[in-house]
Amino acid sequence: MIDFTAEQMAKAERLLRHIPDAAPTALARAINRAAESARTAAARKVRETYFIRHKDVTDTIKIRGASPTKLSASVVSSGSVFPLTAFRVSPKRPQPQKAANVRWQKGKAFKVVARVKRGEGGPIKSAFVAQMRSGHVGVFKRAGKERKPIDQFYGPSVPQMLGNPSVTDWVNEKAKETLDQRLDHEINRLLEANR
């Protein structure tokens, strides 16, 4: 949730008091720009910490904008966990059976290596990459000694990534900075238009 401080509201009211309904308009515009900035900052910060695509992050983030009658905005992320293949996985595709057999014969057991978070990750014991009939490619392991059933590996969801304190604190700080800058800009814009 992005809200104004009492000081910011008082400043807009004071500087725009001679223009009817100008203060709520300036406040709403400023907070909406801050919300958009928070979404962009969130995606950037998440990608500094995790191996995830920008679009995979922004697609989960929705903005509930402000209006002159409702002077608050929210930036909300919702979504489920991602298959491990959404992150950095090697190999990305199933390996031909013959190639895998050759590697085993040479004593170089074929391994799946996954990195979800920067600076972390590595080989996953007993994992393999497979393509399902639906076309979905994932990283799996056998649930027991039999060929089936198999379980899929997953990474975190975007809400979980955004819940990382280093990400949350940074995004909140950026939103506050943008809000201050945009409020000044919107006030000046309305003052110029009404000269």
C-alpha cells in the first residue's frame, strides 16, 4: 500500500489552494506514478536476487490505482510457485537417451544443475529433465524405486520472492522517493497550467 504523509497532503493543499479540486488531482497522479515505479523496481530487484525473467515477475503484479476521491494505491503480487525450469537449469531440455547412456558409461553421471537464487544452487541428486505429453518441460525425480510416479521440482512464487526483506525494503524506499518527486512535478504542472 502506498499512502501520502500528512505533510505531503498539506503541501499540495497549500500550494494549490487557489485552484479548485487541484490538490486531489495532483495527489492521485503522483501516487499512481509511484505505484508504477514500485512495480518496475520490484521486478528489477527480484531479478538482481533470483534467476527469473522480467515478464514472469511483472505479469503477477497488479496495481490498484488512486483517484481524486481515493488517495491511496496498492501494488499486489499474486501467483503460484514456478516450475524449476523457469529459473536457470542445465540442461533446459530432455537429453537423448543415447547421449545419457554414453555419459554414464564413461563414468560421468549426467546431472541436472539448478540455480534459483544468485550465488546459490548446484546439482540435484536423482533429478532429470522430461517433457510431458502436454508439452510441458520440467525437472523431476522418481517418488520411489519404480519408474512412476514422479514428482516435479518447483522454485518460489513471485510473492515469496517479493517477501524477501531486502527486496521489500528497497521497493518501499524507491516508491517513497518517486512519490516525493512526482508530487512536486504534478503540483508544478497544475500551477503552470493555471497561470
